[in-house]
Amino acid sequence: MRDRVIEYDLRFVLAACSWAETVRVNGTPMLERNPFKRFPLPTEVNPRRPITTDEEYTRLLKAAASLSPHIELYLLLAHETGHRCSAVGRLRWNDLDLEKGLVTWRAEHDKIGREHTLPLSPAAAAALKAAHRRAARIGDGWVFTSPSDPEKPIRRDLLRDWWRRLEAAAKLDRIPGRGWHSLRRKFATDLKADTPLADLCSLGGWKDHNTVLKCYMRPDENTMRGALARRAERVANG
């Protein structure tokens, strides 16, 4: 078990014990003192945070087209919105304004618990319009439904299965830690060069910009070369 998993578990225990300190039963605190309060949390020096490259995404998209329209749409939305796989999987048709190209991410399906409405990319809007026509659905409903019950959203274990099928169909090597979340890292990295950090955080549904800088953005040679070229141009022009 890696240090990152242990850290998550200990943070949960800390939060639970801190809550118990505030709750009283018959006038007595449920927990008089949090025994884990000064417990050191392990941290990984080099946590695994693989990112999907442009070339890999192209291969995944081609593979998705051969597997299923639902998998193809889900892959495209995960890539184009940068949102978490659970949030994408729980989109409803009423969350979408396809004429204006807007999507509302509901607070109950958002990790930070904040409802926010954002613009869709042209590719995402076009794909959703086509999917809506294929569904021929009137009224609300889940965009990605459970195979066994159309009144329920797709389960997370099926989303994990979709990723494994995509990797296999695209003939990509299995890399530990790479999954749908690697597209979220790609989203942050793709937009870092020309998007203000506040806008990037809003587009991807991040609350803390430090998290984006630490866990999602990746340095890449093209961005660095572009920055050096712009600097040289400014110096040359005085």
C-alpha cells in the first residue's frame, strides 16, 4: 500500500474524530480528545500522476469510435470539460443548454459541492447535440444511463471498465494510476499557456489553484520553448 492511500485514510480518521469532539451525548462529548491530532501524515515524494498525451488521446478517440457511441461521447466530454469522471457520468439532459452551449455541474455531483455553469467547447456541444438526436428523448434523463436501468446513471465500476476497454482497443500499455483522471491533468496542462489561472480553475471545477499547480499541470517542452522564444523576442525588441 502506497503512502498516498495511507494519508487519505488517516485524514478521514482525523476528520471523523474531530467531528466526534463536537458532538455531545447526554451532555458528554462523544470523544474527549482526538488521539490522532498530532499523528504525522505520510506523504509520497513522487506520487504517480500520469497524463494522457495528445497522441494517446487520438488513439483512444479512434478506439472509442469502434467500441460504442456512449464510450466515444464520454471520452470526448471528459477530455473537453476537464471534469471528474463521476461528474461527467451524472450529467442530465436538463443540465445542458445546447443552444447556448452551456453546461451546469450540479453541486451534489461535484467534489467541492459547488454548482457552476460553464461554456462547452464547440466539439463537446456538437457531440452532445448529435447524441441527443440519437436518443430521441423528450424531457429530462441521464446522459449516460445504467445498462440495466435507464432511470439510473451509469455506475463508476462500468466507467472503469470503459477505460480498460479503451486502453486495450487503442493498444496502450497499462500504466498504474492512468485512467480517466489523466485526462483531467491533460486539460490543465493544455490550457496553462494562454488561460488565466482563475478561468482555468473555473473551467475544470477546481476550488484551489494550488491543487492545480501541484497535482495537475505538467511542465512540457513545447510550452517552455514557446516561453523562451517570446522572451527572446521581447529582449530583441528592446
